Amino acid sequence: MLTIPYVILVLLVATTIALLSYFAGREAVKTLSDYALSETVSRITQAVDTHISGSEAVLETAFPTDVPTPASIKADLETLRTRFWLATSIHRDPNNYAYYGDRHGQFIGLYRTSETEAELRLRMDGTSARSIYRYSRIHGALGTPVIEQRIFEPRDRPWYKAGQGSTGQTWTQIYIDFKTLELVSTRAKRVNNSAGEFEGVVATDLSLTLLNDFLQALKLTDNGFAFIVEADGNLVATSRGPHLRKGVDENNTRLNAANSEDPLIAITYEHLLKLTETEQLSDTPGIISFKGPDDGIIHMGYARLRDAAGLDWLIAVAVPREDFMFSVTQNVKRTIGLVLLTCVFTGLIGLTVLNTISRDLKKLSVASKALADGKQDSGIPVERKDVIGDLARSFAFMKERLLTDRLTGIPNREAAVRHIEDKIIHHRRERNSRPFAVVFVDLNGFKQINDRFGHEVGDNVLTELAQRLSNHLDGINFAARFGGDEFIVVLDQVSNHKAAVAIVTQLQREFARPLHTLVKLGPQATGVLTGAAMGIALCPHNGNDTDTLIKFADKDMYRQKHIGDVGTNV
């Protein structure tokens, strides 16, 4: 009479504790999952933007806006060869082919087969077949021409018609390349003569294979997936399953997400399409939840990617809720099992667990919400050693991975963007605050290191330079690796442009000092790395938003790389 009611009471208390833990854990997991999905969508958006943005620079280099078109390709062949070589050097993977056709039927195309080898395709008279010349280096002599068998008429090509009908740059429809059997899109630009009349079209091809490889390499949950689709539902890339399929004629055809054999992909696209129809899909990442094919809850992060050239892609990352809740669910089951075996101690243990879990979950929830609001310095409680502690440590590890460059150990591109955004907000709030500077750093001759000594030496060089950069800056300034051999430095409270140039000049001297990594290689490494080019953008004088400041500093860096003078255009 005393034991049974007591055991029942203990079981009820223990069950209540387990349920409270479960629901508290579910709320914390929801906050974390929403943040993780939003960050993953942002990461994919940045990767896509990085992949496609280079094509704009390729076209602008091949035919600068303010440079008049030549009367004929033959009259200005050497200049065109040089510009097209430089254009295909900007982003050789994937933009290794640039070409131009004019209204007279003339054509010039430069296809880079390697860093030093190229193929020049010419049609001088607008009526005959193209001549193909192979040569080496930027000003190398042309080899013996090979005449194509068929007549190539540029004015009949889709890229020419698309560029002719636009006022600036435009994207053609995505198509399957008949040689590589992979998805390709072409970016075209209308070129006018000195009178402002249409003269021709310059274009470059963009392979989408790297985007699919990027999604395939994403570390998602066991059942999570991500995909990129066009507005009509045709898949551009996916992390799970194929994005192309064999047709009845054994040729590859586009796969529409609505017709995917994977029911999760199909239903995710269905909800993505509803957001598009109701105009709820914007460039800013959003989160929704819906029922999956098996009535399980699916959490989806989404965004829309558009650009001035007409690109319109939809990005989605979907993960079943059970993937996020697995650890919490398993913890509840273990708790109930232990309660059945140790009823005598359940009351005391349950009260202790309730107090501890509630406190730590609140800390974790507060920290996760702060991080979701963009506060990078939010602390993550990780002192527990159970599943909630694992969850907290996983979240802390995820935060570190998202904001830290794996190779160099300094902040990464995302951390740099957030830091600049925080600085801009602070500058707007504090009207009397001094301006700050964004410095874009690009190493000179770094590619030679990878080519001559291997990527391991290149990685060691990047790590050493990153450490040198961090050690040289004082505590109020900020440095991050932006990608490849590029770094971003934020100089805090510089009084004017002259002060920023003085600091940048010191940084250039620091970068020009011999590197221990290269010194160990001996005389063969002498003079391989020749310092760095650095461009400066001052806030608010050169821009009052992150993209404008970074682009300005990037352009100033390229100008300095070619001219050798720091910041005279600022």
C-alpha cells in the first residue's frame, strides 16, 4: 500500500521529467536546426555566387565597357588576343573559353587548354569556315591553321541572339554539352560601337559540374539533402541522386525536381514552388516546416538567387526533424529505462536532472538564439557530458567551422563579411565615429608555388602568411582569409585614407619578407613569391555596405597589381 503508490508517484514524476526534458530539448534543437539550415543555405548561396561571378569579369576584360569595338577583328587581332588571354586567366576553371562574334559574321574565340597552351579560333571574312590555331603563352606565335569542315555562323547561335536582344549582360538557357554531357550555361554581353549601335556579342561558357560536386560534398545529416533548381523546376545541382537522366535515345536529359524519383525532393520542390507562387521566396534565407511523404516533419531552408544578368535559381536544404531529434529521443528512452530499474532513486535523480537540464537548456537556447541573431561572440555552454552536452559541443564546433578557416586557423570569409557588417552598423549608430578601412589582399606569384612545389608547400605558405598577418595587426584590427590566396583586413578607426595607406604599406613590407617555408627549399624558391597586392576601400567614403566595400577594395587591388601604387583611386 505504501510502496506501490510511491513507485507510481516516482514513475509519474520521472515521466514528467522525461517529457519536460524532451520538449525543452525539442525547442533548443529547433532553434539550432533553424540556424544550421539558414547558415547552410547562405553557404550554398555564397558558393554559387563565387562560381558565377567570375564570368562577369571575364566578359568585361575581353571587351571593356568604355573601349570602342574594332572595325574588324583582323585590324585589332593582337589586342584582342591579349585581352582574351587575360580574360580566360581570371577564372580559368570554369571560364576557360571566351569568344566574340560581330554583325558582319566575323568571329574570334580563345580556348585555354592549360595555363600556357591555348587554341585561337578565327573567322575573318564572315563567310568562310573558321581557322584553328594552337599556340603557347600570351604572345606566342600561332601554329599552322586547321580549317574546320563545317561553316560556323556565329550570328545563328543562341548566345549571339540572346546578347543582341539585351541591353547588357545576359544568361542563355542551361544546356547539356554534347562533349562532356554536363550542364553548361553561357553568359553573353552586347557590344556597341563608338556610335552606341550594336556591333557584336562577347560570351563565355560556364560549366555547372563544380556546383553539383560542391553539393555532393556537403556534410548534411543522414537523410538531409540540398538542391538548386531553375524557376521551372529543372535541377541545376543536387546533393542526393542524379541531376540528369538518360532519355529514350540514351542521351542525357534535364531532370525536373517535380518528377524526381526521390519523394522527399519532389515534395520539397512542391512547397518551394508554393512559396514562389505566393511571392514569399526572397534573396534572404527563410525557414519553413511541412509534412513529408511518411507524415514526418521536414524542416526546409530556402533562398532565391538572382542577378542583373537574368539568373533566377532557387536553393533548398531539407532535413527531417527526426535527424535533429534523434539524440534527444534516444536520451528520453534511456531515461525511462533507468527509471524502471531504479524506482527508489528516481525521485531524487529526477529532481536533480530537471534542475540541471532546465538550466543548461536555457543557456543553450539563449546562446543559440544570440548566434542566430548574428552575435559571433555568443558563448556556448559545453560543460555537460551527456547528450545535451554533445549537442552543445556540436553546436560550438559547427560555429567554429562556419567562422574559422580550416587551413590557416584565422577567421574565414563568412566571419569577415559579418565583421564588416557589424562595423557598418556601429558606424551608422555612432555618427561621430571615425571611418574604417577594408583592405583586399592578393598574393603575387602564389600559383607558381603550387605548380612548382606542390599544394602542401602552398598550404604552409598560406598558414605562415596568415600567422604573420595576425601577429602584425594590433588587437583592434581584424584579418581573415577570404578564399584561395586572398585575405581581408579591416583597419579600425583609421582617421583618413593616408593613415590606411601607411598601415597597408607596413603590411606589404611584412608580406615581402622571406618566408621560412620557402627558405627551407633553398635557392630554387628564391623570388617565387613577390609580396602581395593590396586594395583599400574606406567606409563610408567608398561605400556604406559590405558588397560595395569589398568590390571597391578588390578593384583597387587589381589596379595596384597592374600599376603598383597603393590606393590612388580611393
